[in-house]
Amino acid sequence: WLHAQEAGLGDQLTLTLVVALPRLKEMRLLVLCQALSDICRGEVDELRRSWAPGGRDATFEQRVSLASAVTRAILHSDLTSLPFELGEQINDIRYSPYLTEVERKALLEMMSATPCSRPPAVPAVSTPVGRQRP
């Protein structure tokens, strides 16, 4: 689909991401993983559908094309792992109808190579001087 829009568009997207991805900090990679998860998810909720051009979801071919371009970029970049936040993101990749088996397996391997995530930070609670927290 991307190639049908403009010759080489899918390759341009992939090459741009291949160069940019290794420079991204972990937080930005988490956002990338969420975006890929959204692309790969089979169903689309009504809120996301309302954001789409003309109020409709992307076609199957559009999603396959976009998922493939982003996946190729991730796999050809210098990334050794793909950080993620939620188990749902793994399931979105694992069961996506928009990825080939080769793409799916490679992405899941990169996600499994992600170091264990840190426990969530607990916000510091300030206590007045001279008082102890219970």
C-alpha cells in the first residue's frame, strides 16, 4: 500500500527509522512499541476509529504495509532489544494478522531480549521536619 501511494515510500519510511531508532532513548522506544502494538492489534476501538481520516479504520493492506515497514526498520536497525510496558503489547504482536510469521518471531525475540523492567518508581513523599511517617 505504501508503495502504491508513492514509489519507494515504504522504503523511505523504513530507512528513516533505521537511522533514527538507535538514537532514541528508552522512553521513546516504549512509545514506538506502543505504536507498533496499535498497528498490529486486530480490532480498533471507536475512539481510534474517530481519529482516522474520514472516520474509518485503515484497510487490511494499509496495516500490513505499515506494520511491515516499521518491523523491517526495527529489525534492520542496531537495536538489540525492543522495550515494552505491557503484556498486551506482546499479545498484539503474537496474534497480529498483519505480520508474517518471520516478522512476528523476530519481534518477539527482540522483546524477550529486553532487560527486566524496573519496578515502578514510588513518588517521594515529603514529611514535615520533626514528624515521622507512620
